[in-house]
Amino acid sequence: ESAFAGECLPIEIQLQDANYRATPALAAVSLTLGATNSTNVSVGVFHSDYTCSTSLNATSIPASLTQQKLYFKATSADSLTLSVSGNHNGTSLNDIRSITALNPTN
């Protein structure tokens, strides 16, 4: 997946069962967010809004819901790893997505 550096990219985080079906949170699920490049340097910011004006470091999926939508903006052109981690009903949650942030002049 690729996007331009500075572009506000929608991200959907979904709880899934072992068969990859959406499953509701039994209680609110707190999620920690991260975005780093290959040298583990932070290279982007997560946001709660589609204009990417309200930044956040963490979010949650409310009880009885299956997903949370947020947005990501890369701060420089680079290969990035977006990570989400949390805990749901005693099970560790980890998801990693790789994207390439392109220079807007390409």
C-alpha cells in the first residue's frame, strides 16, 4: 500500500475472530498506535479526524462495537510500519501494516 507523505490516509481497525469475521468488543478495548521507519524512528502521526488536525497516540474500540476508524499522515517519504496493539478479553492484539509514503513531487 502506498500514499503520499502529508496525505491523510483512512485506517480501519477491526476486531476479528479466528475465522477473520468481525467480532464485537466485550468491553472497551484500548489500543496503542505506532508508526516507525526501518531505523525505528517515528515518521507519522495518527489522527481522529479526516482532516488530520486532531492527533492521537492511542484510541479504543468501544464495548459492543467491532471497529474504530482513524487516520494517518506520514511526515516524510519513507517505508513505514504502522502498528496497533492492545488486549481483548485476555488475548493480546497486534497488527502491523506496511506502507510506502511517497514524495508528493513524484
